[in-house]
Amino acid sequence: MRLGELVGAVGGVGLLVSSFLPWYSFGELDLTAWQAFSITDIFLAVTAVVGMSVAICVLAHISVSYPVAGSAVATLFGAIAVVLIVYRLINPPGDHLGREIGAWLGLIAAAAITCGGYLGMQPMKAPADGLHVKRVAPP
């Protein structure tokens, strides 16, 4: 597994976990992403699954082409999730809501999915472990 798949998977798990943490507060009441949003929470869950799916596909050897294609989708979904979360941090879904740790962790996780997806789209580099035969000119 490459760095991109690992970062995307960790970001996916982080985004899914953060959606169950408090994102907003109003007095003593805490709201998770599932309670505060109607559509955004579903998109965030799909983004988390997409971020994790690339690593699962690589670990299970399901497809040769999916890691690159899945990384492209993860980059797009992650970027959209970052924009949605930033928008909801600037403009919460209700009046007088305080921002809580779940929203900030969700933003970091969505950024990790985006970065992991971008790294996963990069071409693989040749190994530098001495497996290449060195050509020697004849005397």
C-alpha cells in the first residue's frame, strides 16, 4: 500500500468517526453531524467510504485499475467535503451555535482524504532498492 491509500483510509475513518462527535453546541445541547445536517451528513459518509475503499481495494487485490480511479474520485469528494465543512463552520445550520471539536476533526479528515486521493493518483516511482542491473562497458 502506498502513502496516498494510507492517508485516504485514515482520513476516511477519521471523517466517519468525527461525524458522531459533537459538531455544534447550543447551551448544554450538543449536535453531531447526523443531527445537525440533512444531506451534508450523507455526503460526508459517502466521502469517508470512498476514502477507505481505495485502501480496501489495494489490500484485497480486488482491481488493478481501481486504486487510481478511486483516488481521483476520493480527491473530488474530499475537496467537496472540505468546501462543505468550511461553509458550515462559517455559516452553521442554526443561529447561535458554537462550533465543537467534531467539525474541526471532520475538516482535517476531509483534507486528508483529498491529499490521500491526490497522492494516490501520482505515478509510481521506480524502486531504489538495487534491483536494477548495472551495465558495465566491456574492457
